[in-house]
Amino acid sequence: MHLLVVDAHPGARPLPAHSHKVDLRLAQLLDATGAIAPEGVERLVAGVRDALAAAEDKGVEELLPFATSAVREAANGEEVLARVHEETGVVLRVISGEDEARLTFLAARRWYGWSAGRLLVLDIGGGSLEIAYGTDEEPDVCASLPLGAGRLTAGRLPGDPPQAEDVRALRKDIRTQIARVVGEFSRFGTPDHVVATSKTFKQLARLAGAARSADGLYVQRELKRKSLEEWVPRLVAMPAAERALLPGVSEGRAAQLPAGALVAEAAMDLFGVETLEICPWALREGVILRHLDHLPAE
């Protein structure tokens, strides 16, 4: 869960003022029926309370609370939303996979501008992979696939490090699912600019030599497929504790990095991407920008 506090008004870029994060990992807390386990629900309710307190401390005037794939696809999603509302008063808006792709695309388009031309955007979340392509602020085509790093780790890579046969089977399934949608995108032509958002891509780029987060938003960060292909076998062979010691890899996300790397490698390969650029803006900024678009200018 991430509370992003921004100073924002129509016509201006959202300026980040504060960031508050709680590591929930809901995609990894599903029971055999696909429902979020009681522990996950408790974490979510507590996390919302903490976020509300942080927002109050920072003088936030308006909240835009939303949930993505972990709640969207949970068997008990409606009950979880009702529980959050009952105990915190917060109404979480569930964003569909396609809307998630569209809003992330909007954020990337606003960040790079019209000069980026035909834009292909990749985003690996905890529960899903979003892909969007277009020339305007609304993508011409988008897709949301159940290939999130947290979901795949919990359901397909139980070992630490994962077993080689599990990695091979997952790699095959990931590529099969992505290959099914590549044709929908390829008919629109080769993109002029390929960008990626999400913590997974940022961590992979950092491993491949990109600048640290501390160096600021405006430093260009790239990820080359050749570098990623060299890192994937190393990541799947390491235990999570060893991955957590790598540059840019947080302890909370170390376990799911191999699954995320397999998805990133497959997407870059099947879409024919040799190099992509890391976009600092993603879904949260897209939600803010779309909201600002519907407010009257001051």
C-alpha cells in the first residue's frame, strides 16, 4: 500500500510532498479458494488506518483511494471492501486491469510528452502485468494479464531459491500468455519509445547499472535486454536473503524478484525490445492526473 501525498492543481505537474508505504503483499496471502486470507484483510484494514493518520498529519485535503488486482481478483473482494469501509470509512475504488493500463499510459505520456511518438508502456505489479500502446493520451490498445510478481511467486515458485523445474514451467507459461496478445499490438507498428514503470523494473534496472533512486527523478534510467538476460539465471539461483543484499533490492520484494524478472525478460523478448527507459510516473500519478483533468482550472 502506498500513500502518495502531492501538491497538485489543474495545469501543473503533481509535486510529491510525502510518501508513506506499508508492505501488504496481498497477492501472496490468498487461500486455496483465491480469497484474501484473514491475515491479509487485517493487514489491509490496519494499513488503511495508518495511511489515514499519515494523510491527516500532512494536511491532505482530498483522498483518491483505489485498489488494483489483489482485491479486484480476490474471491472475497466485495467482503474485503465492505470490511475496509465499515472499519475505516474509506471507500476503495477498484480499478479494472484495462483502466490500470490506461491510467499508467496517461502518466507515461504526460511525463515524456508528444515528442515520444508511439509509446509502448509495460508495468509489472504484484498481481498483474499491464501493457499499453498508443500515439495519444488514450492508448490504441491495452492488455492486463495475471502475471504479477507477487501472484506468480506465491502460486508458482514456492522454493527459496525456486526449483529449476518450477522456473522452467513458469517461464513457459509466462511466454505463452504474453505471446497471445503480441499480435494485437504489432498491427499498430513499431513503437518509437518503450518505457516501463513499477518497482520490479526499477530494481532490475538498478541491478543492471542504472542510477540510484536517491539521484532523483530526472536522471535517465535504462534497462537493456542483454543485461536482464544475464541477471535472470543469477536471481533464480539465489535465496531471497542474498537477493536482498543486491543494490536497489528491498528485503520485502526480494522473494518476488525472480518471477518479476522472468516476466520482464519475456515481455522485452516477445515485443522485440532491446532497451527500455524507466518512467518515474506510474498508476498513482495517472489517477491524480485524470482527476485533475476533471477539475475546473483556478
